[in-house]
Amino acid sequence: MKRTYYLFNPGRLSRKDNTLKFTPVNDSGIEQKPRYLPVEQVDQLYCFGSIDANSAMYNFLGKNNIAVHYFDYYDNYTGSFMPKDGLLAGKMIIMQVKVYSSLKRRLGIAKSIVEGAAYNMLQNLKYYNRRGKVLDGYIERILELSKIVEKAKAIDELMGIEGNIRKTYYKGFNIILNDFVMEGRNYRPPLDPVNALISFGNMMCYSQVLRSINQTQLNPTVSYLHVPGERRYSLALDIAEIFKPILVDRVIFKVLNKNMIKVNDFDPQLAKVVLKDKARKIFIKAFEERLMETIKHRSLNRNVSYKHLIKMECYKLQKDILNIEEYKPFKIWW
């Protein structure tokens, strides 16, 4: 099975025969012992340090269907190198645009995305409510807001409802978390440790969704809930909404409440808070474990990983666009 590799140090990425060679560089610019990654075992790379690579390297990555995601010094996602869109089909792109151009069809898919995201947020709150965290008020408010999703007549109206649902949901974090306080949702930049984790986790989720879309015939620039814009893969933002409560938020609750990540694992800089290397590595390990965790799928009657569920979500959306089967969002059933 192909794996995801995380490169935390700056260094040089090169090819040696049929192997990826990563040579880390220390703060003095001195090369360290290289690491070799058999290309057939690599699915994607996450780069958190400055990487030196030439065009021949990227040709090699593209031919071997390896994606590369880049983050800056402050853990902000800056972009991805995606292999050639070998699965893209003209018919699919035309159908995606047709659905986007039809307010009825677009609104229907967008409502389903919000419905799925709200449901999964509710399941998180109910899970902790059953364990003694008093979250009844937030649960009731989200249930009320969820009832008016179907009544939305425009995308802007729907986005407003979704924003209120998520705002209510985030208020519950201060009850769920034991030793951390979240002063509302803030980003660009995040101003407290919880927001720093949310921003970082959301970017990890977004890039994972983008990779799954790239492995289907869907075009990641044509979206339905978020407005397609320049220089962003907005369909990944759509699908990530459904999985953020499951993949990101549950990992945050785990690493903070189990003291895997502590207050001193964050670096409070001027007008922002960033994760230290230790915290970043702990979160990524927990996130990767969550992706590979399996559940018994009710329809397939077999164990399926969360990572595979993302790809299945893309296929479901693809079927709706092609008028094969109505799209229904993934919802936690346990």
C-alpha cells in the first residue's frame, strides 16, 4: 500500500535510480544523511520545510502519480503539485459546469453538503454530551438551524446558515476541551492554540480531499457550496466540510484532552500562534492514524478506512452529476 510521507526539514529532493532521495539540510546549510523512499511506496509528500527540486524531479513525480503539498513557515497551506489529470474526462467537466449553472441542481448538492457537515458536528457534540459535557443548548440550536437548510433559496443564504451552525458548534469546544480556551473562531492568523490546531488540521483535511478528487474524473475547480475562484480548488473545500468534524475535530479533542499536546507546545508570536515541531508531528501522527482507521460500512458490508471514505464521497458526487444516483452525504452512524 502506498503511504504519505512528511518532510519537516529543509533539504534537497532528487532521484536516484527508481528511488526518491531526500537530503536534509541543517541550519548551517550542511547536508545530513539522506533518506531513500522507494517510489512505488509513495502516494504523496507533505513538505513543511524549504525543498530544493528541479523540473526533472517533478517530471519523475508526475509520471509516478505522486502529489506534493507545501506549507510555509507558519503552517499555512501554500499549494500543491498534482500529477497530470489522467482521469479527467471532457464529459465530466461539461456535466459539472451544467450542474453548477443550474441553481436548482447546485443548491440541491450544496444543501446536502451542509446537511452532512451539520449532522457530523451534531454527532460530535452528542458524543461528549453523553459523557457528561453539558452541550444540550448547542445541540438544540444546531438542530433548529439544520431545519431551515432545506428552505434556503440561494447559495449566500445557505452559506449564512452553515456559518451560524459552525459558529454554534465551535462554542461547544470550550466545554469539550479540558485545559484550553477558544476565543471564537479566528484565522489568518490564528490567535490561540485551539484555533492554530483547527487551521492546521483543516488544511491537512483539504489537501487529503484534493488528492482523492485528483484520483477521480472530477475537476477540483468546479464546486457547488463554495464559489469557484481563482487559484483554489474549491470542490475540495466543499467535500472537506463533511469530513472536518470527523477527521480534524475529533483528533484535536484527542490530542488536547489526553495531554498529548500541551500549552508549551505552541509558539505565541507577534499577533499569531503557531505549532512547534513537536506538536505538529504529534498531530500529524494522530491525523494519519485517524485516516487509516477502519469502520464497518453498512452498504459494502466490509471494513473501509476514513481515507477511502473520502474517495467514495467523490464517486457519489460524480454519480449525481452524471444523473446516475442522487448524492447523499456521508453521515456518522455510530
